[in-house]
Amino acid sequence: MKTKTRIGIAFFLSSVFTVILFSVFVYYFLTRYSFADFYKRLEIRAVFIAKSKLEEEQTKVSAFKEARDAHLEILPEEKDYIFKINKHNNFDAASEKLGLPTSFFTELARNGNASRRQDDVFFSGIRYTNTKGDHLVIVSARNYYYSHHLAYLRNIFIAGIIISSLLTLYTAIIFSKRVFNPVRDINERVKNISSQNLHLRLETAGNDEISELQVTFNNMLDRLETAFETQNNFISNASHELSTPLTTIIGETDVALAKNREKEEYIESLKIVQTEAERLEKITKSLLFLAQTGFKKQQQKFGLVRMDQLLWDVKETVERVNPRNKVIINLNLIPENHEKLKIEGNEQLLHLAINNIVSNGCKYSSFKPVTASIGTTDEKIIIVVKDSGIGIPEEELKYIYDPFFRASNTRNFEGYGIGLPLARNIVRIHKGELQVTSLEGTGTTVQITFYRKL
């Protein structure tokens, strides 16, 4: 059974049950009220009958009769009975006459009032005492309200339940369709999306849960499309970067083997082959390391790493590789408590990531000073590397983490476009965040955030 059908049935049953429960509740209390009200009306009549028939003063009798005729309507099949209470309290005759159990008369004599019902005929009585003795005054009548009005009300309730059930069923069907039709449309739309048309998106409208689902699907499609584009760019760039040295090596060996040459020519060819082979080796190693750092299941050995000391090590390494590099360490925000500068991590990987970022800053700023700052909060360690180099064009910032991608203004600088994706992978392994902001011609700022375990 589909979810749409289950919800429709549940809505229908709950609504019908509520209507039935309310109808039974109203009918039950109206019935009880009608009984109590009718008994009270019979009791009032019993008082008038006792006063009009058992009073000794004729003037009072006449007055009660006039009041009764003027203010009390005659009830259907209304009858009154008067029984004198004998000293033996024997009510067998009265019981036989009215067809009521003797317990009714006993209760009436003892408590002074009592009531009883037989089908739709109601009995109510009082005990009346005067100089003539003790009497039981009983009035009976057919409860027309119970036999007709409540029956009519019962029929109205039954008809109302049937009509409301039909309306509820119709509403449940319409409601379930209106709720699940957008889901069905989403399902049909998603079925038509494949790797060939990842640019398609779901139409979003409104601000409800369905719209949130559509937005979630669109965000997922954005990520998938980006992943496919990244993969295509990676394959295209990797094939270009790998094929270039291979083509050079093959071409150079073909030229060298085409005919006998002088020793110097062979040496020159071997040098070219060696250079291209070393380039190919660097690219291959970078690719392997990038793949390893992106493999989440790979277990790395972690220990406590003090990040300010790591920055000094990176500075020493970068300036040793190229003496023209100039790195300035800013410690203005360093805390007094050195424990706040430590995180759980792999020192070699962290050194490699920060070294790549600092080296890029030095390279693309034409060896102008690069500033590396470090600061902490109670939960974070933040490292900011800022240069004043060529920057990155705004429209190309979204591609900076694609392997082998290099900005359009970096043609005069050596590199393979692997350093930044590798650094981001390493930062992610350490549950950190890497953010890059840049303005072409002004410089680039890289912020690395690590979260400390408190």
C-alpha cells in the first residue's frame, strides 16, 4: 500500500471516529438531561395535584387548580395517582395497578420522592403529609421529547455521520493528492536526470517542506555536476600534463635513434629525457599522494603537534629551498598558554599542507614577503597566510581545488596545480577548514582553521 493511500485512510478513519465520538457524547448527555428535566416536570405536577386534591381549605384547592390549568400543559397520556400509606406500608395493590415494582413505592415512602421509567412512560412521585395522613402522589406521562425529538436528533446524527464521512473521504483523497503530487512530480523529474543532463534542475516554489526537498535535490545535483566537471577537468588536465613529458621523451629518443650522432648530441638528448622523466615522476608522485590523502579510510598516525613551532619549521624549509623567499611570522595573537597551540594531527602531513600554501604565496608574489599569522580561541587554532602577489581572477576561484587547474594569470610561473587540492585534503583529514579569498592583482589570503579537542 502506498504512503499516499495509508495517509488518506488514516485521515478518513480519524475524522469519522471523531465525528461519531462527538455525536455519541452529545446524544448521551442530551438524553440524560431530557430524563432529568421530564422527571422534574412530573414532580412539579405531583405537588400541584397533592395541593389541589388533598388540601382541606376549598379556596386553596381552587387556587392550585387554576394555577395548574393556567401554567402547566397537559403531557401526553398524563395520569395521576394518590395512594394512602397504611401502617403496614403494604404497596402490593399500588404495584399491581401501575405495574411498577414495590421497591419504587418503598423508596418513595422512605425518601419523599422517587422516579421510574418503563419504555417511554415516566413515573415520578412525592410523599405528601397533612391532617388527612400520609399519601403517595404519583404522576405518569409519555415522554414525547424522548420518543420523538431524541429519535429525530438520532436520525440527524446518523445522517450527519454519513455525510461527514463522505466529505471526509473526498477531502482525504484531495488532500493526499495535493500533498503527494509534488513528490510524484519530483520523482518523475529526477528519473529523467542522468550524467548526460546534470544541468537540469527541479522547479522550486513556496516555502514548505516540498520546496525544501526540491532545494535539497538541486543542491545535490549542483554537487554532482561539480564533481563530474571536476572529474572531466582532472582527466583532461592530467592527460595533458602526463602526455607532454611523455611526448617529449618519445620525440627526443626518436630523434636520437634516427641516425648516428656525436657524443655531445646523445648527452644533450639524455639530459632532456632526464628532465622530462623527473617532471613526470614529480607529477606521478603528486597524483599518488593526492589520491592517498583523499582516501578517507586510510589511517594516519596522529600525535600532538604544536602549530607555532610548525610554522617556524615551514619558514625554515621554504627559505632554505629558495633563499629569495621571505616569510614573516606574526605572533601578535599567540596565547600565553602554549597548550592552546596544540592539536591532534600528523606533523608531516600538516607541514606539507602549510608548506605548499606558503610556497605558493612566495612564488606568485615574485618573492615579496609573505606573512603567516597564528591565533587561537578556546576551541580553534587559526592560521592566516597572506601574500601581495598576482591574486586569482574572481570567476576562477571556484576551480582552485580542481587538480591540475591553474589560473589564467599563472602562465609565467612553474607548477602543476596540485598543491592547493593536496593541502585541502590534508586539512580535511584533520577535521579543519580551508578558505581562500583573493583579488586579482592585489594578493591572496588563505585561512586555515583547526578545531581543538577540549
